[in-house]
Amino acid sequence: MLHQRDCLQFFLTASQNQRCGCAQLQSQTRSIDIGANEQNGKPDQRDIFCKVRDAFSVFARKTSNVLGTAWAFVVAILIIVVWGVTGPTFHYSDTWQLIINTGTTIVTFLMVFLIQNTQNRDAKAVHLKLDELIRALKGARNKLVDLEKLSDDELIALEEQFTRLRKRAESTVDKADDAVEKVEHAAASR
């Protein structure tokens, strides 16, 4: 069963809801617990793609939490040590080597998807937090919200604009430092 926090990601954007065929749920509250709908006798209205995506998201988050620990690293080292120690027993055969090669290939292949899912989710969360900060700050340029959706040319132009702003700020600071030095020098010479 998916919990409230797990289902919250499902309700973040309207485009995600439409992609998953869940637009009819968009008007419902964001903190809805899909599992509770099933328990209350209401059928789960999400299509199979939505359910698979949500299940994978929960699986990826929990797996990354477990595999990102020191204990998982220790277990991986122990597996390699056990494999290495068993080499003489199996006379360093091709099968013995194939076991570690196949195992590491499969784990690496699957971890790519888990890591990418985790990074996408984290990046989306950071962007949403930054967008909220930009929106909430008085005097901030609201056009910087959803900056990640700009084209490369628009990002380069914006980067150049910020470079010019930084140079202007540096020259202002340099002028202020020079003025402070003159005042200090004049005060010291008295």
C-alpha cells in the first residue's frame, strides 16, 4: 500500500496527472492516500502506468536509502572477498570469473535506473523549493521560476547577464574598498 508521502509526488503537477490518465483526480486534495480509497470501497481510478510509476518510485527511494549506507558497502566488499577467497577452490575457472562479472553487470545495469530516478526526484524537489523561494522573495524576478525549462541559448544569455551583474557588483565593491582605504590613509596621516 502506498502512503501519503509516497502519493504526494503523484499529485505535484497537472502534466504528470494527464500523462498518467489521472486528470480526474487532479481536483482532489493533494494529501489523499490512494490506499485509503481502496479500503473505503472507492476503486483506485489511476491507470496501470501511474501505478507502476508510483510503485517504482517507492521501490527506488527505499532501495537507494538502503544501498546508500555504509552497511551496503561493507556487504559488497564481503561478497568480493568471499568470491576472491573461493578462487582457489574453483581453480580460478571461467565459471568462477563469470559469476562476479555477471553479478556486477546486472547490479550496475539496475542501479543506473535507481540512481537516475533518485536524482530526478531530488532535482525536481530542489527546483520546486527554489521556485518557491524566488516566488516568495520580494524583488526577485519571477521569470527565474522554471529556469530548468529554458533552452540552452536562453540559459547562456541569462548566464551572461549574471556575469555582467557580478562584474558590476565587483567594481562597486572595489570602488568602495578604495574609498575606505583613502579615508583610512587620510586618518592615519593626521
